[in-house]
Amino acid sequence: MDRRYTVGQYALRSDVYNRPLSGLSLIACPDCDLVQRLPDLGPGASARCPRCDRELWRRRENALERTLALSLAGAVLYIVANAVPMLGLTAVGHQAFTTVLGGARQLWRDGREIVAVLVLFTVVVAPALQIGFMLAITLGARREPSPRWVGTLLRYHPTTGTWSMIEVMLLGVLVALIKIAELATVIPGLALFALGALVFVIAAMQASFDPREVWSRVAWVEGGDRQKITGERASEAAP
Amino acid sequence: MSTVALTAMQQGLQSCEACGLLSRPAPGADEGRCPRCNETLEFRKPDSLERTLAFLVAAAICYIPANLLPVLTTVTAKGRSSDTILEGVVLLWSPTGWPLSLIVLIASIMIPSAKIVALGYLLFTVRRGSIASNEQRTRLYRVVRLIGRWSMVDVFVDTFTVALVQLQPLMSVEPAPGLFFFAAVVVLTMLAVECFDSRLIWDPASSREVQYA
């Protein structure tokens, strides 16, 4: 033990795995750590923590197929939203157009590089990762057991959602649009409508997804123990 | 197992933040890896209170220039004029435009300050070991986590105003230094929320239940 500590915490962490419990239904509430047993839920039903009221699990019907369909729709809308102009403006013979990317580009040119990178990240990069990860997860999870990379993407998927701010941007664009409408004629572009649809598609994509279902399919890092836990299922299959 | 409600930590179990699997560390070890997803496991988020406080203090410092410095500069033939966030709210206020003005007021002034106060209150009560109104404090944390992103609205309003109003030499709008500080407040408070571990709210109450059991 002492020897392992001296090689540094990473060496220690890399080879020590926790032992799983004998069943997967026992969980701890992520918000208050209360240990409890998840009931077997019917489709659409949800379980809440009795102590802090956190929703622990909501069982979704056809979660994988629906989420796959919605993330495909999201990918198409995302490409349209970033490829075509979002807003146009005409005033006394002048005309100007901007795309989503154009907003970040103009900030960069005006010397606000850090804010430009933040805008680029929250409305271009993070949504692309959010949709792309979901697409890959739902495709990869069709295999059982699912490959390890599905687990890796699923681990980072909530972070992409935290920083993906399309709906906030859309509200900001609408405020800017009405503000500018007093000075000049504003022409809403196709991308604005694509973004409006994308906000709802992303929300539906997140709502139809059941991470617990995917986690139950992902291949374990520590392979041996999985056999013990899924033993019930295996014995069902065997005659 | 006892009949008293216990937390995973009291039973020596660790819950994976990534995949939710409950597992037991190897004998003698305090931390290990999740056997399902390889995530590093800890009983509580590491240095949660210190990290949250650090981000919160940084956010509170940036909050001052964010509100005092202008966020936009308008250049016209008549000259240059700069607006702070609050001036932007006042400018938007009109018989028809007041709903927008209200949106910006709530998102840019009220949400960031409420967030700083709420997180400060949570840090203070957790450090004091309070056991009162745990459920409401957890709910407060969830609300802060949910609405925090909407403060970014003003950054986007300014971004796209700048991108569109480029009618040189007639009129153009440039971003001003306050925009950076305002964006910093939003990002720093979001990071503070991510570092906070709401299970700490429940820990004093959990240990007391066991004492009296």
C-alpha cells in the first residue's frame, strides 16, 4: 500500500476498482446521498427521492429509437442553422447580413477575443457536441453489450448540455432584433426559424433519452464482475 | 441493514457521478474507480466548499466592473456613446418595448445577483452545519443550477447587435470592456454551481439521525 502511494495518486487510482453491489436496483440519490432501492417502473413512470424530491429515474418508452430520430433531426437543423444567414438589415441603402458564426467573428475583430470564444463555444461547439454525442450514443447502444466509447460519450454528455445555450441565444437574438428594428428594417433569415425548431428538437431529444437504459447496456471496464450481476438475465436466457 | 435511512457514505458506499452505479471501495482504500465506467470515485466532490467559494468570490469581484463599465459603444456621425447593462435596460423601456426590457432586467441584473447571494447562503449554512430546511435549500440549489444559463442573454444581445449594426460611416456598434466582465460573472457562477455538492447540505442531518436511532 505504501509503495503504491509513493508512485503517485494516478498510479494508485489506475488499478483499484470498486466492487459493485450484488444488484443494480440499489442506488444513492445524487442530490442527498440517501440509499434506496429503485422500483421497477412502467413506461412513462418516474421515481423520486423520498427525502429531497429529486427525480431519480423516469422510464421512457422506445427511448433509443426516439432519441436517435430526434438527434438526426437536430443534426439536420443544426447544419441549416449554421449554414444560412440568420438576420439581415437594411438602412438607407446599406445592407448587412449575419450568420450565427458571424456574431462571434465580429466580436473577435473588435478585440473581444475571449468573449468571442465563449460565444463560439456555447452556440456552435457545445450544441454540435451535444447532438453529435447523442447520435453516436444512440447508434452505439444498439449493440449489446455496447462498446466502451458509448460510456465515455455518455459520461461527458451532460457537460455539453450545460454549456449548450441555443435557447438563450435565440432569446438574445430576438431582443437584439426588436432593439434594432427601431433604427432599421430587420429581415429574419432562414437560420432563425431553423434555430427556433432546433430549440424544441434538442429539448425533446433530452426528454426522450433514458441514460439508465444505456448504462445498463455498456460493457463494464471491470469485465468479470458484470457476469455476476447480469447472472439473472443470463439464467433466464439459458433453458 | 439498519432500519434508519442511511446515506451511501455512512454505509461506506460510493455513488458514481457519471453512471450512478453504487459500489464499495476496496478494503483500506478511500477512493477507487467505477467498475462500470472507469470514473474516479469519491464520497463527496473534492474540496467542494473551497472551490465553490473561490469561483463565487471571483464572480463577485467581476460583478462590479460588469455593472459599472459600458458593454456597448455606439459610433455615429455625432460621436461615440457608451451604455452599461443598466442603461441598456432603461433604453429598451418604452410603452411597447417594456417586456423586452423586463427580460433583460431579470436575466442580466436580477439572476446574477440572486445567484451570488443564493450560493453564498448555501455555503454559509453548509459550513455552519445547519440542519434546518434542507429540502428547501436543495431546491434552491436546483433552481440556481437551472436558471443560471439565462444570464448569458445579454452577452448574446450585445453580440448580435454588434454583428448587425455595422453601417459605417453612418452608424456602428462596438463591444466595450464591460462585456468581458459580465460574461466572466456568468461563467464563474456556473462553475461555482458545478463545484458545489448538494449532498453536503444533508450530511449534518444524516449523522444526527444515526445518533438518535
